[in-house]
Amino acid sequence: MKSINVLSAAILFAIPNFSFAEHRISKSDLPEVVSKTADAQSDGAIVVGYAKDVEKGKTEYEVQLMVDGHTKDVTIDPLGNVLEVEEQVQQGALPANALNGLRAQAGKGSIRKIESLMKRDKIVAYEAQVVAGKRHWEIQVGPDGQKLDHEE
């Protein structure tokens, strides 16, 4: 596992999906079991930072990584279980149905960053950041490219 402390803040600002609702923490603030999972998930990656958040009344931890030049965020519960993995993917690596679904939702907007969302080792959605003029928003489709009836 590689770690960068000096550049962490600069890199975090360059990662658009970093949420300021999350509270940045140090690795030493992680419960031991969460730290072990974070270490396993970050093997071979650059650790950008750690965060703690409360989602729907439940505490979650996140390890933010750079892997081969792309972002990867791993959300971990207090027991050390991986809840979700968001990993940046290139448009050319997407299934055609997923890319077509994202393009349809983006309309005239420009797709900037696409991430796969995995839960229980299965892709449940693709999420894209879209820009049109000064407007920025996120869209999601299911693995088959269909619009979701709820946000993953």
C-alpha cells in the first residue's frame, strides 16, 4: 500500500465525488477491523484519504484511492464489511447498453466522469457526472442501461 500525505488535499479537490458531508479522518481514527479491510482494499493503490460519514443513521467509513490513474472509493461498515465500491471507468470499457442509457439521460450535456457502483461484488449501477454550461449533475443507469427507479 502506498500513501501520500502532502498531496492528499490537492488530489481530493481534483476528485469530484468527494463529499464534504463526509468528515475527513486519519487512518488511526479507523476501528481496527475497518483499518484491516481498508488495507486489503488498498493493496497496490495510492491512498488519497479516509472519511467517516453517517448515512441513514448508520456510520460508514470510506477509503479514497487512486488505482492506475483512476479513482476508486470503498465504503466500509463498522464491522469491516465492504458495502460499496465506486470505481472510475472509461466510456470505452462500458457495456454498450449502459453507455447508451447514460448518453440518453445526459441529453445535450457532456459526460465527464463515469463510475461503476458495486455492492456485494456485483455492479448495480453506472453513475456519470454531466456538465452543460454552468450546470452540473449526476445520472445513474442500471447495469443494463435502463434508468433506475431509485438512486443506488
